[in-house]
Amino acid sequence: NAGVTQTPKFRVLKTGQSMTLLCAQDMNHEYMYWYRQDPGMGLRLIHYSVGEGTTAKGEVPDGYNVSRLKKQNFLLGLESAAPSQTSVYFCASSYNLAVETQYFGPGTRLLVL
Amino acid sequence: SQQGEEDPQALSIQEGENATMNCSYKTSINNLQWYRQNSGRGLVHLILIRSNEREKHSGRLRVTLDTSKKSSSLLITASRAADTASYFCATVLTGNQFYFGTGTSLTVIP
């Protein structure tokens, strides 16, 4: 099992450009999450999904969109990147209830100039 | 914010010593989890303690939970250089709400 994988590992964008971050899990988990991690801020939830075809907003959803067309994939989109979106992005998944253990991907480091 | 607050923010100890870090939170929880993050890597789950539990052990880890004080502590006994990492508590509320704290950076000096 690969667990949770994220693509790409690192990306540099210019302000206004768009991009999509891909998260894939091979554990048949229902729940998937996108977080961003900033120095001194811990992890903050951007969006999450409780199953294929469903998404919901987290703590800091503005400027991001997500899609869960397949159970194993969770996409995070930035339509018009801003320097404030410079961060490390982590994807996570959990088997059933959100209260259970989350399994994290290795992260995507994004720099917006 | 419900976000947990870890204390201390940074901790440096000698190999073999015990390391204790604390987490405080604001509202009632379903459970509390501790995660470790090595530099440049994702978070790895360490231990989960439910709201009706007071203490839990896993290897060299001991977690306590005091719901009356809304606080938890993580004790790592006989620390090793490989324990050097950041440690995060995550408070889990009902209704799919999951909040991470800001973390404690632990350095174990060989």
C-alpha cells in the first residue's frame, strides 16, 4: 500500500496563476481532507469530503475549490493564486468517522510569487 | 478558536531524559489525538484518547486527559535522538470537527 500520496511535491506559481493539487489514497477511506500548514499556525482545515461526490468547507476555504469525483482522489484547486496561499499543503484520509485516526500524505510545498 | 494550544512551543532535552508536552483546549471533545511530524514530512498518528479515558499508554508514550481542566499531556520516556520532531495535539469534536494545535518542537540531544 502506498497510503496517501500527493502530487506535486513542490511548485512555484506567479500571482494569478491556477493549479490543482492531487491527493490519492489506496486505503478505501471514505473521509479525505485538505489542510494548510503555516509557521506558528499549526494545521488548518481547508475543505474536506465525507464520501465520493461530497465536499464541505473547513476553517479556511476562501480561495480554494475541491472535487471528489472518485473515492480515492481528492483534488484541491487554486483558481487565482495569491502570495497569502504560500504554504505547505497536506492531504489526509480516514476510514469512516472523522473522529478516527487520520493518515497524512507527505505534503506539497507551494510558493506563490 | 477551538484550536489546541501546546506548551511549551519548543523543548530541548538530553537523550535518555523524559519529555513532557501539554495541550489545552476550549470546548468539549469526543477524543484527543497526538501526532508527530518529522521535518519536511507529513503527520503520523501516535495515540488517541477518548473523552471517557484518563490515561493511555503505547510503548514509551503515556497520554493523560483531564476533561475538567480541558488539558492533555504527552510524556515520552527515555527519549532518543530519533524522537526529535514536532508534536501536535488534535482535538476532535462531534460533527466532523477536527482541530490541530500549533505544536511543540522537541529536540533530543545525543
